[in-house]
Amino acid sequence: MKRRDFLWLAGGGALALGISPAQAAIVPGPRRDRAAVPDRGATPATADGKRLVVVMLRGAVDGLNVVVPYAEKAYYDARPTIAIARPGTPNGALELDARFGLHPALASLMPLWRRGQLAFVHAAGSPDPTRSHFDAQFYIESGTPGVHMTPDGWMNRLLAALPGPHGPTAAIAVGPILPRILSGRMKAANLPLGPAATHPLPVAMPAVKAAFDRLYSGAGALARAYREGQMAHAELIGALLREEEKADNGAPPPGVFPGQAARLAELLRGDRRIRLAFAALGGWDTHVNQGGHQGQLANHLRPLGEGLAALARGLGAEWKDTAVVVISEFGRTLRENDAHGTDHGHGNVIWVLGGAVRGGRVYGEWPGLAPAQLYQHRDLAVTTDFRQVLAAVLERHLRLPDTALAAVFPSPPAAAPGLAGLLEA
Amino acid sequence: MLPRYAGILAALCLLLLPPAARARAAPPSDRRVLHVLNRLAFGPTLADFRRVKALGIRRWIAQQLDPAVIPEPFDLTLRLDQLGTLQDSAVELRQLYGPLRPVLGIKPTPEEMKAQQQRARIVLEQAQEDRVLRALMSRRQLQEVMVDFWFNHFNVFAGKGLDRIWIGNYVARAIRPFVFGHFRDLLLATAKSPAMLVYLDNTENTAQRQGGPGLNENYAREVMELHTLGVDGGYTQQDVITLARILTGWRINTPDGGRFPNAAAVFVGARHDWGPKVFLGHKMTASGRAEGEEALTMLARSPATARHISYELAQYFVADRPPPALVDRLAQRFLATDGDIRAVLQTLFASPEFWNSAGDKYKTPFEYVISAVRAAGVPVYNVRPLLGAMAALGEPLYGCQTPDGYKNTEMAWLSPDATLRRIDFALALARGALSIGVASAGSPFMLVSQGAPKTPVDAARLEAIFGTTLSSRTRAALAAAPPGLRAALILGSPDFMMR
């Protein structure tokens, strides 16, 4: 028990500026104890072992600078200082096709693009007009744009719709709290996945655990959370330690998200019962000094790209069974504001990665950036509902039947024909 | 037989006493005392528990609503006096700890700039220590609870620009003095604070002129959505733009700027949009700074704001889904008193909804950590382990990036992992292993604190506070546990996770 005590001490040091809760939970801890790991969880995958990972960019990432419409003159007219230059010019976008280029800070994703395992759906987003971060994030997580009263998240409903039975680690969130997208009737676990992720907690030690098990033997929400926590903790630590022992992977890449993503890959490999995973990253609300090929946005995109690449790499052969969706609550204004930033907008780009993705393509109907083509004369319009993208992934990848899909997204829009080929059947 | 006789005798004696004496003889029940300390304070200390019992609940609440009458403990005052940067003005903080600027045309070297950044860290550290020490030790507990409530309502983030050195100043100057006052004054204090001007970018917000800088909608949107009307408060995107225009020119000063040398936040007429405007259907008079004050006053007095604030207060003090009838009554009181926060709280604390909700709220990480240390009754000379615990539980102090602030609902905080980590914290605290009793080297309290042994928390002390109100399951688990685990079991119990 003594070893763990240092953790709280060290935690104070981690409380530096600009550290997100997920980061702050990552505190240097003592050497781990590998001896007492039960070899559980290595059971064969359920059903077909297909998985979904959702990464949410909270704060509204500027999709027009992620997948740059470099063929549009209006783009360059509206962004005199923050536009990403055309491909082939110094510090220019990385060419994706004749219309679009990728932000150069995402160079680490180009190998996936070239292998056809990375796709984008441009001008995608929520049909709800809100420009409130909080409402828009709520709608993305509830899966019910415009409906405030939804009590649970769509990933939780999705878990209920997948063939079970599901253990306590069937759905996991990276970070110290359980996000709305995963909350609801089905069990879901969360864990910070920092470098200290495999340190055993004192509360898991037998004598202590016995006393607390008695204390939490009731039926309430807290007792349920406690029991799920104990089970998930044992399984997740077991899975992580088994994978780390295989010693085929070096240290996780530097940076918070790359490290988390590499550990998430280990976890997914070690525990095949995990079907759904979720992670969120903040810092995208670039009202001021957004930067161009370098600067604020670039500094956030770089570790995101490196993390996603690390996830793909770390999953190895299981990458073919994994789909990753990167989504944000809305896009940002076409026009750069006078603080060299962008304000809350509407349409955005959704990223889809995975071994079975038919990538190397930018999907979605491009609405154009001329004044009359913009949403409310200021923002990229939404031509694809985010639920259409998710539904395509759920149907093609997780093989969710239509009836089950209706439970995940009540009153969804019609399927988007253009997305039929987004994933291999 | 004797005890039963004794009971009957005592009851008889009580009946024979005159009514006033009977009231004195019957202190409030433990359950009610704990309820009021769980909601109007960061949980009970043994001393506060006894104080409320002795004073009576009504008198204690009345005192809490008038904090000036409550003397602060000497050791708290002494500790706070050491936190010198809390006494500095925003201008001084910027001069002393802000980025170095060229002097007589000589630019600072990168090494000097880095050293300055290192030096400036003390400002945030002191702001955090100030907040934690007050929450732990202040006898003006309701004031600190309201600081927590209003700070999250008007959240700013220590990671945004100069707010790393202004956040403590913001709490001290724009939040704490106004927590029981009129809502309009609180709103205006935050609107004019350098910390908010930086955090929500209004300092960039400038009248649209050809080739010049332009509007920034960030503050205008959030002040209506989060601070006043609420997201369904009936404003449009056009209102957001208009309010942004109204607030053009409200910005932070440039250092050594000749015209406003004594203020960190200023109104700059040259950046203001003086054109005609219609805001929320109301024709505004082009009066510069006064126009912004007029618009904010309109927002503060709107019935939508009354509802929004009342909902949030009822959610914070009563239930995650607050009873609509209570919200209605609070909103009426808000409107009838021109947003008098003290009056609204009086209505709230007198309501049956408040008294019938004991134990219904799940503690936030901040509440959990602070209440555990208060109940444990251990001296704190080092707040770092507590800040680390809050961060590991998902609520780093002054680390909320988004303007909605930290939530106070069970939905936001209850999770399997958090449950284990709270217990983990309780275990370390109960064992006396957190090192919170040891001041860091160089602290003026080093000598006082050095003798403080790392003693385990006394379970008997906790039982004196909670003994009669713990659930039967918790009592059974305590009875069956080894004595060394009892304090941790109480602090880590489901009972203690709730307030």
C-alpha cells in the first residue's frame, strides 16, 4: 500500500498549466509489480471481433484547415493569414486528391491514406443549427440532434444492440471520467491510460478489497460503479501487463495522446472483449491565433495524427477489425477573424480510419464556399449528417441490422448512398 | 430496566420545562446538522458539527449569509497573509510576473524569458493554495461554497494566456466580494475583469473597419448562453453579433500604455462600434462603455436569467434534476428582489425541497477531497497532494478549459474508475500517508509543521460526527473490518460520497 501513496504527492506536480484532466491523471508512479497478474481475458473474441473507436475533438476543430479545399479561391480569399498553402508549395497541404489536401502537421497519417485505410467525409456535421459547444457536443454524444432530454449516449445504446453477453470492459473510455456518449444502461469502464495505468490500486489488494466489497454490497448506483470498477480494473490491468510482457513494442511515443493511443492499442490486443472505445481531446477552440502550417492548431493536430498512427501500428493484425471515427461538434467560420482565429461555424470533416476502410478518398457532397453556398452566408454547409457516417460504420463494420440501428439513432436520416462503399462489406 | 426508566424520566422532565428552555434542551438532530453542513459547507468538521448543534440551524444559516460577522480562525488568516500575490492588483501581477518586455529597446533573452515563466508559477500555486485553505479552514463556509458555485458559473481557465497570473486575482476581486450581492454586480465585475476579457477573447473584440481588426463573438455568445439567459433564453445569432458590437472596445490594457496606466482592463473608444444597434428588440443608445453596461444590465434582469440562475442554484443545493416548483419560486424571488442572491438563498434554504433532499447529491471531486480532509481533522501545511487528487479525479483546480465550468451532477462524476480512486485517496488520507501535514522547505510554517507526525486518522473522531447517521450496511461493514481500516471505510463509504 505504501508505494501507491506517493502517487498523490506526485500528482500535485502534474497540476501544471494547460493540463487537461486526462493528462493530469498521468503521474509518475512507482515500479509496477508484474507478479500478481491473473491470466484472464485472453478469451477468444466475441462474434467477429469487430471494434469501433471514437475520438472526439471537443471545442470544434477547424475542419477547413484539416482537409483543406485548396481548389477553392474563396478559401484563400477568406483566410489571408491562416490558410494552408496549396500542395507542392512551401509548407503546403499534403495532396489528397485534385480538390483537397491534408494539414502538413498530419503527415504521420499519410501512410494510412496511401494504403487506403484513411477516408474523410467532408461537409459533415449535425443538422442542428446550434453554435453552442455544449449543446452541440451533447447532440453528438446523445446521437439525437435537437433533443435535449435523451438520457443516454449512443455508444451505450450501441453496446446494448451488439450481440452479448458483455463484460465490464466491453466499452471503455480513456480518461478519468465516464463521458456522456458511453453513459446509460449498459456497463462501461473508464481508465486514464497514463504511464501509471498498470499500477495496482491499494483498493484492489485482498484484505482491503474484502472490507470495501462488504461496504459496497448494496444495490445503488455507487455500489454498481464500485463493483464494475473492481472488475474492469482487474481485467484491464491484466490485459495491459500481458501485452507489455510480450516486449515486441518499445516505449510509447512521446506526448500525452500518442502514449494513451499506444496503450489503448495494447489494451485492445490484450482484451478481445473490448468492443467499443472512446477518447476525447480538447484545445480546438481557436478563436485567437489559430496559426497556419504551424502554430496552435498544428500543435494539436500533430500528436493527434501521431496517436492515431500509433494506434494503427500497435493493433497490428487487429487493425483490419478496427474502425476509428474522429468527430468534432461543429466546424468553424470560413472567414478568418481579425485575431487570426476562427469562430463557431457549422459543417466540418469526419475522419474514418481502419483496416477495412475504403480510404484514400474524400467522401461527401462538397457544397462549395461561394457566399450563396455557405450556411447562413458564413459557414461550410452540412451535406452529410454525422449519423449517416456513423450508421454506415455501424452497418458495414459492426454488422448492425436496421432494427438495431433504429435503437441507436432514433429517427435517423436516410442512409447516404455516397457512403455505401465507405467500408469493405 | 434502568435505561428505560431513565428515558421516561427525561421525557417527563422535558415536558415540565418552559417552552424556551425546551428548545434549548433539544438540539437539532444529527441528520439535520449534517445536511446543512454538507450543503452550506464543504462537509462537517468536528468543531463545526458542534458549533451548529450549539447555535441552532437557523442562527447558523443566518450568520453564514452575513459572513462579515464571522471571525476567521487566526491560523487561517496567518496562512493567507503569506500568499502575497493574492494582494497584488492585476496591473502589478502583470508587471511582476507577466512576459518580459523590452526595456529601452533591449529585448529579454530567451533564458530570461524562461526564468520569468518559472517565477510566475508561484502566482497560480498561491491562488490554488488560497482556495483550498479557505475551503478547508474558513468558518465562512457558505461564502466559500458560493465561490465554488459562482466560479464554475463564470469559469475562466488558468491555461489561457495571462489568466495563469490573473485567476487568483479574479476570484478575490470579481467573485468572492459579490457572492451574496446583486447578480448584476457580479456579472459586471466578471465582464470587466481582465481574466474574463482574456479568457473569452473580448479583448480582441473590435469594431469592424476596413482593413482593421474586427468582431469576436466568443464572450458575447457565452455571456448569454452560460452566464445569463441560458441556451434556450430566446436570443438569436443576430443578438450574439449585436452584443459583440456593443462590447467592442472592452479590453485589457497594454502595459505602460500612457492613457490608462492604473487599470488592467479598459474601455477604448477608438475600438468601439458607435453605430446604431437593436439588441433583443431594444434600441440601444450609442453611449460607448455605458451601452455595454446597459446591455449586461438588461441581461441580468431578464426573466430568462432569473430562471437559469435559479435552476443552477437548485441543482447545486438540492438535486441534479431540481424540482420545477422550487425553481419557479426562486426565480420569482430573484425577479422581485432585482437579483438579490442572498434573498434567493434564503428562500432556497427555507424550502421543504431543500430539507427533503439530504444525501441526494453526489460530491464533485473538489467537494469529496475537501470534505474528507475536513472530517479527518488533520492539519494541512501542504496542499499539493490534495490538488493532485482533484486532478486525478478529473477536476484539476482552475483547469477547466471550457466556459461551462465543472458540473456538479452525479452524471458528470460517478464512474467505476473514479469510485476506486476516491477510495484510494481515502485509504492514503486515513493512513496519514499523504504528507499534507508537512510544509515544504523554506515555508515559514516548516518548524510548526515538522513536528506533525504522520498519524493515522482517528476513526473515533469520524464516528463522533457520522456515527448516528451512517447506513446500516456501512455500520455492519465497519463492525466486521479490522480497526485499522475503519477511518478509511468511513471516508470511502457510499455515505461519504454523497452530500
